[in-house]
Amino acid sequence: MRSLSSLITKLVLPVPGGVRTEGPAARAQGFLLKSLDALGEAERLDAAVGPVQRAVRALPLGDVRDVLHGRQIGHPAHPALVHLPMGAWISAAVLDAVPGGGRGARLLIGVGILSAAPTALTGWVDWAEQHEQQMRTGLVHAASNAVAVGLYTGSWVARGRGRTALGKALGLAGLAAVSAGGMIGGHLAFRMGVGANKAEPVPHLLAPEWQTLGRVEEFPVGEGVRRELGEVPVLVVREAGGEIHVLADRCSHSSGPLSEGAVADGCVECPWHGSVFRLSDGWNVRGPATAPQPSFDSRVSDDGTVEVRLPGAG
């Protein structure tokens, strides 16, 4: 117990006044985090980001693009598919440590290589619809994974030629590369917010009662108008028949301002990445958004005041 206590004391030393001096482990953690954050500010990557983004957007995917985004399942498809190559390659590493597991390991490596293709495609399609800092970091993430695929392909070939030791070495190198790519992917998802539903906090920021937005005449027919309910900006659209639609204004994909988007055919299009939402209920009819917009109930009082309430708020 004393040795463990001494180790902890060396890692983080308390000093008077409540200030703590960071030890070697804390400094290493800080360096790693700063390095990951720095990827998003590496402007030199923009020379590659632009052409690759245009190439991905130019792919003739049609309606399949929404499937690759994961719109039909309500969240990005890429993280779910990542389990296929990662699971196969980690299992291959385990079999490499077991006597007689070489044949199974080669099979699993092959499965990982094949499943990496659709996994990468979903990732690229999502990547092309992000902000520049996220795309820079994502490019490094993809490069690390590409190195892993190359190493695993070499491992698969070497094993097929009977060069088992080389195959195992390349497999371990591939596992290290894909693990680094996975760490960067986690940074993208959880620190940089790629793929998260940006509209999810809205119900938690509002009271459940009816709130006043303004008078009917303040909202021109067929045009998007931005109003605020406390901390929450909303989009208000009045139809020719008098019906008023109100959605959360920040796009669920990347917080784009829907009130600045085009309103047509009962829908609004996000001006940033082209997600389309139905005004009547907030449903995302086209990606890259995978989550709908919070949709408010509305009513007009006898004196022409517009009031709204979000179901489930509070």
C-alpha cells in the first residue's frame, strides 16, 4: 500500500493552495490530447482535403448516399460497421498467440480486409459533410486506417506464401495502426462531435408550458423566420392557409441555421450541408442529417398571438 501511495504521489504532487503539479503521466496525457487537437488546426492538410471532398461528393451514389449516412437507422452507419474489421483483426491477433491458429487468423484477416471497404465508404461519405477542422482530423484518421489495411494485406499475402513470422509481424503492425486510427476516430466522435445529434439538448433547455413567439403578422407567408425561446433558436414558417410550423433552428447534423435555408414543398433545406426536414413534423427526409428536428406544437390566440410548446420538454 505504501509503494502504491508513493507512486500516486509522484505522478500528481499536491502543493499548498490547492494547486497540483503535474507528474510525468499527466504531462504525457496532456501532450497526447494537444497532439490530437492540433490535427484539426493543421491547415497544410487543406491541400488534400479540398480535392478529396470534391471527389467524394461527386460519387454517383444517388439515394444510396442516405443509406451510407445511416439516415434510415437514425445514426451514422460508420461506427457500427467499424466493428467488422476491428473484430476480425483483433480475433486474428488472439489466434496468432494460440498454437495451430494460423489458418483461422489468415481467414479473419481476409474478412477484415474485405469488410474495411464498405466501412471506409460510409466514413468518407460522412467525412465530406463536416467542418474543416473535423475533415483535417478525419483525413489523418483515414490515412492511419489505410496504412492498417495495407499492412494486413501484406500479412495475408505473406501467410499464404508460408512466411508466417513475417505475416504475424505485419499483423501486429496493422493492429497498432488501426488502433491509432480508432483513437483518432474516438476523438472525432466524442471531442469534436462528429455524428452526434446536435438538436438532442433542445427538449432539456425548454419549459413544458406554452410560450409566446410573436404576432401572426410578424411571420411572412412561406418564409423562414428566426425567433428565440430562451436559449433555443427556432424556425417559424407560416403557410398560406394560416398553419404555422415551428422547428428547432439548429440543424441536427452540424447546427446549421435552418432559418437561412430554402423553404419549398413543405420542407426546409439546411444551407450548410443540404439536409432536408419536413416542416410539419421535423422529419429528416434527406441527409446527411440522421436525426429529425424537434417539432413544436403551435396555436394562435384570438388576439393573433402565436404560442408554441415542445412535446416532451422539461
